[in-house]
Amino acid sequence: MAKLVIELPVIAKEPIRNFTMGQGKELIPRREFDAGIVRVKGNNKTEPNVCDTTVGCTGGCHGCYAARSMAVQMGRRKFHVPVHQNVVPEVVMYDLLKMVAKNPHLDWLRNGVLGDPSLDWERATQLAEAAGMVGIRTVIISKFWTLPTDDQLIRMALSGAIIHFSLIPGYEWAPNLTIGRAEKNRVRDIVNRLIAYDEMTRPPGDEYADSVFIRICSADFNRDTDEGRKMDDTQNFFTAMCETQGWRPLETPWKFEGSSDPRWEYLNHDAMDRTKSYATGGVGRKKTAGPLIFTGDKYSDWDTWAIACDTTCDVCPNQCGTTVEAPIQISGAKAKLVH
């Protein structure tokens, strides 16, 4: 009996960069990241509540914002060589208490900005535990290159950690597209871990998960191409799965550099426009289709099923899914909940 195999396109990875070019066009070797102590800080997109237990990533997703960030480029770092950072609980708690003192509205910490926490789940767990000691929830944003153990899941659940699985169609595929190619279907094991974590953490009776999100890196794919159709099917599959599981998808509209991107030829270009630059606020150089799964006002809607990660963090109403209560509007002498 013939074995059913569905051929999947191979999407090129981010180039490995061991050198950078100097002002005289000479090649200057990049160096590995330093191994230091995890500190809480900010950047030009986020508020001052971010950190990394691992800096750098082996994944190689093309167009990765972290791999092309100023910290990597100007610092002449080898992003493809991850370096684990040291978690000192007392330092983490000190930084967080100082963060809250200066920013009373911040009550959560992001792990996963310039690297992927899944490359060392034990350190990610230690960070979540330290933050939990001072009442701060940690949002762990990861591609799940490795899987956490049952013990680590339990410890993260007790700390109040929120887990985001970042999914990119073309690098991950819907299970029904990988029949006969189990080695390509890593998402099955990831989803099983997420289901287990949801069972540990969802408040009884709640419609939606409290601590599990799938961060769908969306694009408007051209279904007239075989490759575009398979990537669109993957995007649609996981959107529907989120609805079935009671998980809120956190949509991150992918920002494309141009024809150098390996998925460029499989996009619906008529639906794309220039991005807004986080640094200047003006028109950016990349192109995107914007939110496709999320429907609403991305600057004000906090209680929609899907969340749009398409603004700077300071104006985002959802705060990576940590917002659980409606904001209060003050009108005259009366305060009312916004529904």
C-alpha cells in the first residue's frame, strides 16, 4: 500500500551572519553575546518590563526582528549562537520592585525579546518563580524549540506564568498537512504541552484560557499558489483550533522586508501596505497586510476574542493578554466600567 506523503515547501531560514561590514567595507568578525545576569529593562517598542533568560536563537526564522535588531547589528553579535543568562532571584525581585515603583500600571514581565526562553526552560522557570514572589506574572514568548518538563510546567503554573507559543506558517504546519511526515509535525507535541498547562491554570468555569495564547504571525497568503494555500490552511487551522480550545489567538501581523523574504512570492500583495515605524512613528520600510484574525480597534478593544499585537506596547490595551478587567473611565465625579 502506497504511503501518503504531502510535500511541503521548504522556507529558507535567516542567513547566518558571522561578520559585519565596517565603514571602509572591511569585514569585522561578530562576537557571541556576553553571559551576564538577567536584568529588567525596556527598548524603543516596549515598556520597561522585558528581559531574556537566553539571548540569541538557533531557530533562524527569516525576518526575525530580534536577529536584525540594533542590539545585534550595532553590537556585532552572533545571533545564531544563543547564550544563557544567569537568574539571580534577588536581582530580579529588586528590578521588578523598582519597575513597579516607577510604573504602577505595570504588573507583568516579558521573557523573550532578544532570544528564545525555550532553549533553557529551567532558567525561564526560575525567572517566573522569582517574579511570582513579588506578585508579578511572567509572559514567556517562545517558539518551543524544546519542550518543558512536567515539573517545570507545574512550577511555572504555581508562579502565575503565561505562555505564548509563537507560530509562523511556513515554519510550522497544520497537522493534516504532515500526514506520513511525523518528523515535520513538531506542533503536535507543543499543543499537548499547552493543553496540559491550560488544564493546570484555567480558572474553573472560564470560557477562555488564562495562561495560554498562540501568537499567530499572520500574513495574507495567495491561495492561487500551492505554497500560499498550504500556509493559509495552516493559519486557518490554528485560528480554528484556538476557538475550539478556548485559547485567545494573539495575532502578530508579519512585516516583510521585500522580495528577499522567502515567503514574498506566496503573498497577496494587493492587500499589503507600508508599516508604521516604531522608532519614528512615520511610514516604515516593511510591508504588511495588518490584522486579519483580529477585528476591532487595536488601540482600544481589550475584550475581543483575538488580540492584535500591532502597536507599541505603551498604547496596547491587551498587554500580551494580561489585562483581565475593563479599564475605568472617569467622567465628572463618577467612574464606570467600559464594556
